[in-house]
Amino acid sequence: MTTKTNPKKIDNLILESVEKVVAQNINKIVRDIKTEKSENEESESEEEENEKRIIKKDNCLTEIINGDSLEVLDKLERKYNLIYLDPPYDTGRVFQISHKNKLGFKDTWKDNEYSRWLDNLIEKCVKVLKNKGSLFFHISAEGSFPAEIVLSKYFSHIEKIFWKRCHGKNTVRNKLGAVIDIIFKCSNSKKSKFNLLRIPLGKTTWAFKNKDSRGNYSLGGLRHDRTRKGNKYTIERNGQIYDAPNGWKITKEKMEKLIQDDRIHFVNTKKSKNLYKKLYEHEHKGKPLSNLWDDVHSITRSSKDPRLYPTQKPIKLLQRIIELTTDENDWILDPVAGAGTTGHACAELKRNCTLIDKNRDSFEIMIKRIENLNL
Ligand SMILES: C[S@@+](CC[C@H](N)C(=O)[O-])C[C@H]1O[C@@H](n2cnc3c(N)ncnc32)[C@H](O)[C@@H]1O
């Protein structure tokens, strides 16, 4: 026996089922949205937990944040002219300031964890770096290889600075003493900000052994070598002709002016007839800074730059990096700030700065250090 079903009834049944499914799905979507929202709210409240202190000195700000940089960097809203990173170097050591005092940080990592962490950190740093900004990455020469690989993934322009952090080590017996740190200067623009710095001339590099009434001077060559074309002319003096086979580096007018001003040194011997520019010691602006920095000394127990934290870097080193690539009122970031040496140098040089460290002790040291600065 077959029962005859009313088609209208079937339609109603179908409609009811569809409504039921739609309602269930809507409920599920609403539930999902609610859960997602409360998870976000939780992480937002976690975000707020990063303790932060802002100190104003001489119209410049130092922002000090206690937290893991991998999280904090995502929340930063400004872009920086310079980022200085002196992270743990993957030494497998635990650094503490003394045998009794555990103040410091752990530098122990599992397998490839270090390279992954570094990659994450640099990727996040690049996002908050200005187009013409620079990132300086500090590492021991021994540990520099993995860092160079990561950095070359994110930067098109990389220069190496060799910092001779100490003289030889007496304790080394079966290997070469490690005295060099490498500081990678990285950017993504040919036109990144750069201020040429000069350092005083070392007596050993320049011999100012000549002397006249103005003072001691060394000799600056004026003849071009074979690889360039110079200014062709001769100079006559006391019946002697002075010539340059490949030309002179300066024009005849300039040469005559220098001769009149007694700034040209004449060599007239049997072997040589030549002209040199007198380079006076008291007028010298210093030599342009090279990529070998051997005039900045590490922090020692006795130094004027007091030691507040293990692996702390000297203020002079940070001053140099900051002056080289930023101007007054620029913003600088140090995401692994330790004792806040970057902040100290920034405040003295009238730059604004953000310092981050996950170590609570470091947060307190930095606040005290910046607050106590007498500017
Ligand atoms: C070599 S120290 C920096 C020293 C600093 N340049 C100075 O002059 O005092 C490295 C610092 O990185 C911090 N650090 C390591 N991992 C971090 C992370 N994920 N987020 C924030 N800080 C971190 C450590 O707590 C340590 O203080």
C-alpha cells in the first residue's frame, strides 16, 4: 500500500530543515566570532602587560619596554632611523655579572633554534626600519657566520666593521686569541644616511717631520700616477723646471696660489725634482673613519664607564655608531638592550630612543641609568 504525500507538506518539511541547518550554522559562526574575540581580548590584555617607562631628558625621549622583542616589535608604531642589535651570540654560556650575583642572561639554545630566532628578529626589525635607515648587528667574529647568512637575506648593502675589543689574551694556549667583534652595517638603500666621521691622526701613521715658520708638516703628493690624466704644465723656479709626466693633480692657478702662500715644498736633488703640498699637523681635520676600529676599549672593572651588566658595550662605541648614521632628534631602536648603553649614548647625543629587553633586571637598570643622567 502506498501513502500519498501532500507536496505542500513536503515543501514545508524541506523549508523547516533548511531553516534548522541555517540557524545551527549561524549559531556556530556567532560562537566562533565570540571565541575569537575573547581570545583577541586576552592577547590584547597580554599586550598591555608589557611594562613601559618613558623618560624625557633635554627634549628627547627614552622609551624603555620590558618584554620579548619578538612580540613587542609587532606593536611598535613608528619607524626608526637606526637599529642597533647586540643579541646573545649562541655561545652556550650563562652570563652573570659575578660569581655571587646572578644578574645577567642565558645564551643557551637547542639545535637550529638560534638561527630561527635571529631570522624572526631581523624580519621584524626590517619592518620598523626607515627606507634610508641602517641596522647595526654586533657579534663575535667566531659567531658571525650564521648572522651573516640571515642578514644577507634581508639587506642589499652590508659592510663589515672590525672592532678590536681588547688586546691579546694571556690565558690562550692552544688557539689564536679572539680579540675582534664584527659589527655588520646593513641597509637597503645606496643613499642611507651617513655622516663622515674623522678620528685623530696617530703619530705612527703620519710623519710630520718637516718644519717651517708655520709648524710641522708632512708631504702631500701632487703628481698623478700612470692610471690617471692630470693637468699638464711645468713650473719654473730658480732656473729649475718641475714637470709631472702624467700631469699634476691640481690646476696651474691653484699651484701658483699655493706657491705664493708658501704652501708648496720643493724637492730639488740630483735624484728627484718634485713638488709637494705642505700638510700641516695643526690644520689636519683627522683621518676619515675606516672599518677597523681599534681605538675604542671594552668596559673593564676600572673604567670610567661603570659595568652594570655582563657583556655591556662601551658608550663610545655606541656614540660612534649613532653619530655615523643619525642626526639630532632621530629615533633609534635597541631590541636587546641589556644595560641600555644605546639609550645612554642617545640621550647624551640628543636622539630619541626605544629600548627593549625581556629581562626584568635589565628594565630596572635601564630606568635608573637614564634617570640618573646629568644632562
Ligand atoms: C648582549 S646583551 C646586550 C648588552 C647591551 N648591548 C649593553 O650594552 O648592555 C643581550 C640582551 O638581550 C636580551 N634578550 C635576549 N633575547 C631577547 C628577546 N627575545 N627579547 C628581548 N631581549 C632579549 C638579554 O636579556 C640580554 O640582556
